[in-house]
Amino acid sequence: MAPLGEMRARPPRTAPAPRRPRPRLCLPFELAAVAAWIAVIALTVTGAGAAGDAPHHHTAPSHAAHAAHAVPGPGVFGGLPMWALMCVAMMLPAALPALAHVGANSLRRRRRRAMAGFAAVYLAVWTGYGALLLALAPLWSRLPADAVLACALALASGWQLTVHKRRALRDCHRSSPLPLSGLPALAGTGRFGLRHGGACLRSCWALMLVMAVAGGGPGMLGWMAALTGIVTAERFARTPRRSASLAAAALAGAALAVALTPALS
């Protein structure tokens, strides 16, 4: 044992300083998505957001071809405002990682402004796609609703397995360096929102086409929940390619079920 004079005095032990909880940067946008879901459900249940009702299976075929219900999503749900509300509910959750990136790489004094600018550009991309679908709606509005939906599901299933889907999904997971202040910061946030929104659109356009032709009424909420689950799973999964393949199988099964429903009824 060393002599007392050679023993080194040990510093007194102190308790570690408590860690300050990190703020939830995306909480306002998470709440916005929840509020959009509540609004869509309320408008759907009350019928306030629909311009027509979904068809009944006992509708005569001669009348079904001319029914107003065959007009797809944007036209039935009350036009572009309802489509934009659905995009907030369905697509904003998938953009939360990108929003967190914007918030973490922006100055504190302009963090919320930068995140709001990114979200505005991102949702504008999806609103523009809704406007395109609204313009194209007359092309399939008089076709049998079940056939249109089955074809849209089959198209979405096939798109999930293409190399273009894989590339777009990979681009959805990419971040971007952002300037910190001034006009370059504003422009950088806008470019990132446009690039991320474009990648998300290339990845999920077929899924949202299904949403557009699914028709109104309470059944629309089921499709909305299922498609939101697919989009969110692909964005947060560790292996997005596997998630896309599983979604392709589920969409193919749904297409077959919808196609066989008229024959079985």
C-alpha cells in the first residue's frame, strides 16, 4: 500500500448535469396532420365535403355508367381544397424527417419560418398534382367505378416494383445542405421542399391516383388510412425496398378483390 503522502487526492464525485429535453421540432406539423385527419373524417361523415355519393352495388348497370359518383376524388370531395386537406393528412407525416432536417439545420430565430416554408412548397407540389387529376377527371368519370379503381390499384402495384419507384424512394431519403441566413437560406429551403416534394410525387403518384378514383363516402376513409400506412411505412422503414414490395402485393390483392366484387354480388 502506497504511503499517505503519495496518495493522490481524488476529486469529489458530482452528479451529472440533467439533460435538457430536446424540443419536438415537428410537433406543430404532427398536430396539423392530426387536425387534417379530424377535419376529413368530419367532412366525410357529415357529407359536407362531397359533391355526390358513392354507388350502391344494386345500382343498375345502365345507370351506373352515367352516375355522378364516378367522378374521382378531387371532383367528389369538394374540389382542390378538400384534396389539399387530404394531402396534409396523408403526405405530411411522410415529410416529418425532412422537416426535422430543416429545423435542425436552421438558425433558431428562423427555424419555424424555414420549416413552414418547406412544408408550403412540399404541399404545393401535391396540390398541383391534385389540380392535374381534377382536370383529367372527365376522362374516366363515366366509366364503371369498380373497374377504374381496380385498374388504378393494379397500376399502383406495378409501379411499386419498377426501378423508377426505387430511385424515387431513394431520393425521398436524401437530405440537403441548407444555408443559414438571408435570401440564400430562403431559397435553399424552397429548393429542398421542391426537390423533396418532387421525389415524393414520383414515388407515390400512383398511390394518390388510387385515392383520387376511390370515390367519396365513408369507404374513402378506409382507402385513405391504408394508403397513408403504405406511404409512411416506406418513408420510415429501414429497408424501403422491402416495404415497397409488400405494398405491391397488398395492392395487387386489393385490385383483384375490387375486380371480383361485381361478379360476386
